[in-house]
Amino acid sequence: MTDSTTTPPRARFAPSPTGYFHVGSARAALDNWLFVRQHGGTFVLRIEDTDEARNRPEWTDGIISALDWLGMAPDEGPYFQSAQGDAHSAAIEALWESGALYACACTREEIDERTRQRAAAGDPTPGYDGFCRDLGLPRGDGRALRFRTPDEGVVDVHDLVRGDVEFPQRALEDFICVKGNGKALFVLANAVDDRTMAISHVIRGEDQLPTTPRQIMLWGALNRAEGVDLPLPAYAHLPLLVNEQGKKLSKRRDPVAVEMYRAQGFLPDAFRNYLALLGWSPGDEEIVPVAVILERFRLEDVQRSPAFFDVKKLSHMNGVYVRALSVDDFVAACRPWVDPVPGEWVPGAWADPDTGAPVVSPPAWPPERYDAGVFAALAEVVQERVTMLSEVPELVDFLFLADAPDDPDSWQKAIAGDEGAPQILADALAAYEACAWDKDALHEVTLGIAESVGRKLGKAQAPIRVAVLGRTRGLPLFDSLAVLGRDETCRRLAAALARVTPAP
RNA sequence: GGCCCCAUCGUCUAGAGGCCUAGGACACCACCCUCUCAAGGUGGCGACACGGGUUCGAAUCCCGUUGGGGCUGCCA
């Protein structure tokens, strides 16, 4: 095992660019990053892009920008696995020369058929039966190369989170590690790259655990074939992130795109904090600055059972982080949602892969009506009412729209369906035209109206709220009116009044 | 089917044999606060999968059962 107390570790995050950045990947990246930061090591990013059919360059860009957003930019890389062909070929040559590999001409159908026959004969062992193992077939002709797995013995994986895991070699089939086209398969390419990049710690998802004994065998065979003695990396397999059904998070059916969470207005610190809590606990408190996580995180303490990715808890944490922002920082953080800058990152850029629709719409008001100073004046009361930044525009749209937002349900409930509403609106219009214009005065005056019509303030303010702000729920009324201004407030009151009491 | 992993409130977790009448957080419920909505405060509901051992003593150690999950591709 690598002595990490004397040699700074080198850990790698090795995603394949086949889609949006998966939250499970983000967690793996985080644990690598934390480990490396704690030990003064190097965080290497390696893009495993050898699946030409599925990978696309924009997914690589997505990985890089997501890591950047989360404050976990790599120290080294990105390296591209596709650029490591020479190293892969050299490894394949050495392995072949040493006799660790043999060519196999079996087709999938032939293998399956023989498996069926074995099963019928009472032998339940699945997988490849070693048919070509001693045939001495030459390479070429599109033949894949298999690794000759020992029939007896045990591969012991020393796992930093799980302890020793033993795999009996007789259960490990002769697996393919070179494709028929001569290219290395994942299991080999991954191990070879770890060797050439001098990786000391492999920290990845538990789904990779079953492939680890193969990589350990390959590592030993490579050492023998190349006449070197590279130390095996230390392995750590993190628990899977699962959905409500306890199944591994899937790109198809679960909301796993980090880009989507970013678009919805989750803060990177909150997101990272939540991710750290999946399978691990900082102790007394769970909402903690990254410095504390950095101080306390230990791979040995990572939970071994899967963790459910709970958006509700994430949302709660995000709300706490949002409220902890200074007003200035909050205003700045809201910019992409309330006043998107052309050419810069905008939330609407992320579209749902299934529907193609953006998860976040651009602001409802035209850009020229937006006023940063006006927004800032209400920012404090906005801040404590949102959990995600994408909720901000709807709270402040009344400030920047030409008229009160039109929400039929609210109108029906508070004005059309309330016979006392016209009176209240008329009283408010009269009073607001004359009173002092600040939130306390407005509060006072409105309270007077409420008393005069025999209602509690809570009930009396509803028609005014809907007439001016458009909805029954929203920001505190008097703060809002104070910022909107007397003229516009009165204009909207008059408009609402005209709408409920049509001229005879 | 085979191999491997896992098992504390609905969820994330604390718990390294006595500090456990099992703690916290999210969610949920109630109440308080209150100009709506939030936020905040107080309280409540709620778990050691089961069965055997080991031990004076087990959520913690061992075995088994059950349940869940992962892998089982010439994808990564």
C-alpha cells in the first residue's frame, strides 16, 4: 500500500464524456478532491473518451465547467484516454509477449450457447469457458484478446472503505481486455493509464468493485511483463447514490444532471456540502464550511451502504446557504436569473434531455425594464423566501412588468370572489394618494382601512396585494409598495377597481 | 443463476460492548410568531430487519436467515 504520509498522493477522477455531469460522478470527484487536498496531493482529471460512438466533446466541456463551478478544478489534466493509445499498445504487446493473453475467436452467441449447455448439464458457472485458451490462435482477424485468469487462488482487494474483499479466481472468467480492433478495453486502458499517470489512489463508485480484481491481476501481469515493480494503487469504493427505490441513480429516469441543479439555482457550496453528507457525516453539525469538511473527512469513515439523493434535504440546505449570503452577494448571485448577461452562462441554457425544454425560463420582463437598484431594495426580503435562485424572478416580477402580473386564481380568490374587495381597493386608493410613502406609514394606513371594514389586516390586505403584486402570496406587501412607488401603486389599484366595477 | 457488497427513524446519519429510555438533521404533524408567503421558535410522531450464539452486559463482535443493491458487454 502506498505510504501517503511520505509521498503526496495522486488521485484521479476519470469520467467518460457520455452525457450531462452525473451527481454520482460529482460525489466521486468530491471525495477524490477532498482526499488529495488533505494530503497535499494532486487531483488528476482523466477523460475516458475511448467509446467513440458515445462520447462528445461538449460533454467534456460540461465536466470541466461543472468541476469548476463546484470549486474542484483539477490540478492536472484533463488527460484524454484516447491520446494514450501508444501506452495501451505497448502494454498489450508486453502482455502478449509474456503469454498473459490469448486470442479468442468465440462469438457471443457461441459462448451463450455453451453456457446454456453447461447449465443443462448441471453446471451453473456462467461466463466464458476458456474455449480458446489453449488453442494457440494467432492474433488478428478481428480476434479479441483474453486475459488468462488463474484457476485457483484468491485476489484480495484492500479497500480503504470496505476493508479486505476477497474474490476467488475460479469465479473470474478469462475476460477480454483487448478488442478485436486491437484497442484496449476499459479494464486494461484504465489500469494502464493509472500506471502511466502514477496514480496512488483509486477512489470511485462501488459499481467498480467487481472489476477491481481484474485490474489487480492485470497490474501484476504488467509488472511481470515489463520487468518493473510499480506499486498497486490503494483502492476505495464509495457507496452508490440511489433513487427512492434504492436503485442506482440512472441518467434515464432520475434527475441526475448537475447542470440542472445549477440552472435551478442551487449554490455550489450548498451542493458540495450536501454531496459530502451522502455516506459521510462531519459530526455534530451537518451544514459546515468546506474547510471543516477538509479537516474531518476520512475515507475510513465513509459509510458502506448506498445513500438516497434527497432533493428535499438539498433544497433545505440551499435555503440555509442562500440566507447566509450577504445581501450584496445574494444580489450578485441572482444576476443570471433576473438580468442575464448575453454571452455569459444563463440558467436557461440547460434543457431537459427528454423534452428539450429549458428547466428555467428567462425573466418575464423585457431586459430594459430591469432595475438593479430596485431589485436590491427588496433583496433582503426576497432572500429569506427562496430556496433556489430560480424562484426569484416570480417574486419580483411585479416591479419590472408594465402591469400587475395576471394570475387568474389569485384574482378570483381575493378580488372577484370577495364582495368586500371593491371597497377596500377604493379606500386604499384614496388613502395611498395622500399618505406618507414608506412601509410603516403604509402599514398604519392599511390597518386603519382594515378596521374600518371590520377585517383583520391579513384578510384586508389580500385584494390590495393581488391588485398591485398580482398574486395572493409573495413578498411583504408594504415593503413592496414602498419600493414600487406611489404612482404605480395607485395606477394599479385604479385599474383593478375599474376591472371589478365596470362602468354602468 | 454465479460472484461481490450492504442492512439504525420514511430519508441522510451519530453510535467503535456498558455513557442508549438509541442522539441530530430533512420530511411530516401541532402550536407560537405574523400584513400573504416564507423564515424563525417550541413540541410531537418515528429506527437498531429476523434468529441464534459470544459476553456479567450487544445497535455495536461471530454465524445463519431474510431483504435490498452492484457486477456479470469486443461500454466506460
